[in-house]
Amino acid sequence: MADSIAVWSWVSVCALTYLNAPFIIEDSLVTVGGIMYAVIRSGSKQYRVAPGDTIRVETLAGKVGAKVTFDEVLAVHTDEKKFLTGDAAGKAAISGKIVRQGRGPRVTVFKYRKTKQYKICRGHRQNYTAVEIGDIKL
């Protein structure tokens, strides 16, 4: 019984964190939402990043430990809870360092046409670069 209560309280804390609402932990009021984050574009995909996050993006040139700068910033949420978009966010620069160059899990591609004796099975592994986000400069 005690385990189910602990799980329920953890789920409710996660839900409230997602909703950016204040909640109580050990009789102290904690407000979530003053964290700086940004939305960047890399490899025609968009990523939400915060300082200290590690993200997997499509392959970038560089060796492990090299510095990377993401110049294409779409939006920034500052510590003062201001949301910047457009030209104001475009002036921001996000820096990070390459943590790993690797390959993702194997995906099986199976093509099949019924009644035509057509079956093709191929595998695919996508290359990626793991980048640890350092800081967001406005």
C-alpha cells in the first residue's frame, strides 16, 4: 500500500512539473519554470535544450571534445520567465561540446507486396552526434 502511494505522489509531482505549476515537497513551496532553455534547429530538426542537457543530433563534423555552436536559435525562455522569439532569439548563441560520435540502434526495413512474391528486408543504422549543451548566451 505504501509503495502505491509513493508511486502516485511521484506521478503527480511529474505531472505538476510538466504543467509548470507550484507544488509542495517536504512542506516547502517550490516553483518550477525559472529555468533557461532554448529551441534550436540542427539538421532540419528542432530540439529543446537547456544548459547541461545532452542531445543526439544528426552527424556534425568534429571529433570528441570539440566545441560546437548552434547559431540557428528559434526561441529562448530566460531565467526571468521571458519568452524571446524572432530576431531577439536569433541573436542568441548556444555552445556545447561533442561527447560522442556514434550509431543508433538497428532498424529493420521490410518491404512486402502480397501475391507478387516481393519481399525485401534491409537494415539501417542512423549516425548521430551526442552534444552536451554548455551555455546559452543572449
